[in-house]
Amino acid sequence: LFITNSYGVNIAQSETTSDYYQADERWWQIAKEKGVYIGDIRWDKSAGIYAINIAASIYNADLGFLGVIKAVIDVKDIYIILTEASNSKIEKLHVRYDVTLINKQYKVIFSNKQERSKYLEDLPADIANGIKKGEDDNYFILPDHNTGEGKKIYSYAVSKGYRAFKGFGWRVILAQEE
């Protein structure tokens, strides 16, 4: 977490940053212009983690621009939430689902079947193509790659955002045996 003044210079911070001048950064310019910035997941070199950056303009009582506050949110919290949700709810249904969260570039953010070391790798091409072809139906069927037998049904939903936030275009995919 850190705060800049109206010139983009860090004036308070909870950790070391890689740069003390932020006004040349796109997120800072968007937060100043629009009042808020929410970034997609990316590697944050200052924090050394995959993170979502959230920034907001700071104004005084007369609505004069004072600066920007930025928070770097570690995505490990997303892993924890999705792992807990997928484990508890799936066990109760007595159905085995593969749960995958992808970004709009078809890169894997989370999978309950995949190691975290493969973070942001490409979604397998056949699954990505199934999503692209099935946009109107939100499901498709493919051969089961794991067993080499049978088929899997893939269903998915696209995030729509909330209020003024348009969302990231992330998709959650559930796969189960046909």
C-alpha cells in the first residue's frame, strides 16, 4: 500500500517500491483522470508477487486533487477462496469437477487440477477453442484427456463486473465426466 502526492511522488508506503515517482505509470494516470483504477493480474516486481493493483484518487474537502492511493492485492487470496469453495461444495455434491479460472487471454489463473507453478500458462487449445465456438451456449463437450476414455462436459460463465467496474472478462470453467 502506498500514497502519492498530486505530482505522483510517494509520500507514504508500507513496503519498499521499485520507483518513488508514479505519475509516469499508466495506473496512476487512469486513477487521477477517472478516480479509480483496477488492474488485471500481473507480476508486480516491487512486491515480488502476482497481484491485482487497485488505485483511487484522493481529494480534499473542496475536491482538489491531492494524490493517489494504491494497494497491491496478492492473488494467493483468490487461490485460497477458490480452493476452499471447490473442495467443500464439490465433495457435498458427490460429483468430481475440475474447476479452472482463466483471464480473457485464456491464461490459467487457478485450477484445482494444476500446480501453482504453472500460473498464467495458456489454457489447452482445444478447451480455449471450445469456449470460443460455444460462446452462445456456455458449454461444450470434448474427449477426456486425462483418461483417454469417454468425454467431458465443459460449462463456463464469464464475469460481467459490477456497477461501473466492467470486470476483467475472466471465465470460470467446470468440467465433469459426461
